[in-house]
Amino acid sequence: RGIPVRRLQPVVGLALVGKAARLEACSAKRVEGEYRRTMRRLALPTERGAGKQYHIRCIMLALILEETSLVQLKQECRELGVSTDGTVGMDAEQCQALSRRLLIEALCREHWEAR
């Protein structure tokens, strides 16, 4: 399912796998509603006309990033070339901003590579 369970606490990894399975079983309309709520919570725009699998991918990526440790977030940023300037002594809000940057980077790369 693309969930990096080895990098997460076991209980969190299992919960995310369960969430992905539940989303797969839901209607496209219900998944779209969950996607819109997730993007709104992160203050990110939604992609019009995207399908159920895209919505699930976005939801799961957002949940994974929210559960990722700061050390792992910074490592992901380095690997993707995303700036981590000013991240020393980050608070929860700054950590969420870094997660948002990674989510945007991942979705933009995916969209670009699909073209």
C-alpha cells in the first residue's frame, strides 16, 4: 500500500494500513469528502477531477507525514531537496509546515512525472 511501516511505530503503521483498507472499501464520493477535509485541515488546495486512488494517496501521504518524526521529516526533505532552513528547535506548528512542504513536493513530483 506504500505505507513505510518500518519507519513508523508498529501500532501507527498498522492503523495506517487499516485506514488505507477502509478507504479502498469506501465509495469514491466518500473518499473525496475525506480528501477535501484533509486538504482543508492542511490549508492546501484540492485537485479537481482527480480520481479515488489519487485522493487515497493524498490522504495517506498526509497521515504518514503527520506521524513521521522530526528527524525523519528532515531526512525526507534532504532526499527530496526541500529546504529545512530555520528548523532548529521546531515547534508543532513548524513541524506541520515542514510536513506540508513535503506533501506538496511529493504530489508535485508525482503530477509532473505522470505527464
